[in-house]
Amino acid sequence: MSNRSRTVLVPVALAVLIALSGCTGGGGTAGGTASKASGSGGSSDATKSSSSAGTTTAVIAEQTFPATVGQAASKPPGGTVTTTLRALEVSGKTMTLRWAIRWDNPDKAKDAITGLHELGATNSPVLTDTVNLKQYRPLCSEGSWQGGPSDVGSCIVSVIVSPNTYGSSPQLTNHSTIEAWAVFAAPQDKDAKVDVLVVDGWPTFSAVTPTAAK
């Protein structure tokens, strides 16, 4: 599998790129958007879907890069970050991305601690179907990625991911790993191949084919 540093789309492609609604529930519309949820039931279903498959130690691909890549930090923790793509599985109307992040800094003590925010990480991955020119963001129980500022803010707060990095910075010790997942709407196209951007500014996992959950 080839990797590249960022997902790059030419302006023409950006004009037709369709961002799916972050809300759960409802069926897709002709425009490629998902309808808004009428309540919290969709959120429960999506969370159950992601957790029912359990954890996995599978490794589809890995990338290691300097821990200074990503959002600016007053005191970057140094060392390296390794991201692991574990699974991209479809079950019914949802698709679950499973990935992991590891921090290693040989110049610091084994019990040294840093936070995901200090590493420039937030758990809000973006999947870009480069075949059908569609973009998927994690589902949320309130609001919408396609609405106004208030809707987007509500979606960010209620996004269906683990760990949730909104307003907090989960910590990890030197040489340790945090397992993460995020739930999306299932692909609308059978031939979908997606570029997985786990964190803005970090290397992309390219041309990943979603598979049926076992």
C-alpha cells in the first residue's frame, strides 16, 4: 500500500467533493448526504456497531514520523509518532475505522508522559473516496458537519469516536500505544477506495478498501 504525506485534490475535484453529514440515522439522499438524526437512537446503534466487533491487533499499514509534525505545540514532546491502521470495516449502515497511535522518545524516561494534543492529535479522522470523489467525516449524535457554526459545534462535541479528544488530551507514556476508533456512514459506492487521514497534517494511508465486518 502506498502512503503519501497529505491528501491533495485539485480545485476541480474539490468543487464536486461531497462531505457526508455527521449526524446518524436516516438514509442517504441523491446528493450524497446523510439525513439528520431525529434522536439519539442512531448514536447508540453506531456506538454498538463499533464496540461489538471488539479490539484488534491487526496491522494493515504503519507510518512513523517526527513527533513535531501536526499542530503547533509550545514544547513539542520530540521523538517519533507511529500510526497504525488496523481496520476499516463496514457493518450495515456504518463503517468503523480502527487505528492506533504510539509515541517513542529514547531521550526521555520510560515513564515520561505526553498528551495527544501535545502530539498535535485530535481523534476526528477524514476518509476521502478518491474514486467517487466523496468525503466522510465521523458520525455525531447532534448537529451536522454541513450546517452552520452552531450545528458544526454540536457535531464536534458529540462525535462518535474513542477516545474523544474534544476538551481533553488523553495521555500516553513513552513507548505506549493508544487504541482509537471512529464511526462513519457506510460507503455509498461498492468500488470505494479511501485515503485515511487520521489527523490533519499527518501522513495519509492511501487507497484503503473497506471490508465487511466479520
